[in-house]
Amino acid sequence: MARKLSRRAQNRIKSDIALLEEINTLADSISEAAITDLVRRDAIGIGHDSLPANSMPEFSGGGGFGGSSTESAALHGLQPEHGGPDNWDERDAKAASADTVRVKLNFIEQCLRTARNSLKDASGEIEYLNIKTETIKSRNTSTPCDVCQVLPAQKAGWCFNDFNEWNKDGRPDRTIWVMWKRGDKNSEGLLLVPNKPKSRLKT
């Protein structure tokens, strides 16, 4: 019979499972369509208003002319009223919006890579421990410990860990101590030995 987990250990398992469920929920919330749209907007310079940042090519930078908006408009063959400050502000706003999409997309991609690497590390550690455990089990040709039933019985039918713990507890009755240590229960689900057996050693 496997050793019963403590309440603290059971709560730890529930917490870890809740984390996995939250990770799955968050991963499902990031759709392929959303990523595709952001990459497309970044590629052609579309900002939050869904308009290309260079949707006013007549005002695109290049050449570093530092004149007034009227002069710049005239150089591009536009009427002065089309090159007023409002238009330049609009262009700058579109460019800033497109830059924001690019920055946010880069941050999203960085978060995805970090999450992937963290999950890969966690998965790798679990695989390593599983392989190590299986290796130990394959080498174990003796009877398992009567208490934990995981480690091999090395002394009086128990592993060294449980034997040493029983010895520290004052060598109480072995059968009673085993039932207490394993948390054995009766058919009604009640502990057979709810309290630690008393030491038989004189102090």
C-alpha cells in the first residue's frame, strides 16, 4: 500500500495542476489569427487605427528637408492646405502607432519564447527524474520496503530511511508504527493508528 500523501502535499499538487490549467487557458487565448494580424500590421506599418503609417507617402521622410509644412507640401506638388500642421501631426501619430505595434509584437514574441523555454525546462526535469526512477527500479531486484514500497528493503524489511526514522521514534511496535506511518485506513476511511506510537525505549 502506497504511503498516503499529507494534506500539504495534496494542496501542492492541486496548486501545480491549477497552474497547468491556467497556462493552457492562456495559451488557447493567443490565436493564430491574432498573431498573423499583428505580424501583417507590423510588416506594412499599420498602427492602432488600422491605417498604414505611410498612408500619406507624400509626407514620408527622406532627404531631411527641414522647412515648414507649406514648403514641404509645395516640394511634393501639393496645395499648402494639404500640408498643414494637422496633416503632419496625423502622419506622426500613424508612425508612432505603427511603432507601438512593432514594440508590442516584439515583447509578445519574447514572452512566448520565455514561456516555451520555461516549459521545456520543466518538462526536461520531469523526464530526467522519471528516467532516473525507472533506472533505480530496474536495478532493484529485492523486495520493496514494507513502509514506503518504493525503495528496496535493506534492513529488517524496510529501507534505511524508514528504519532510521523508526529507530529515532524509539522503536515502537513495528506493526503499529508501519500502519501509522503509511496512514492505513479501515473500510470506513478512518485511520487505524491516528497518533504516533509511543517509544518503547526508556529515557
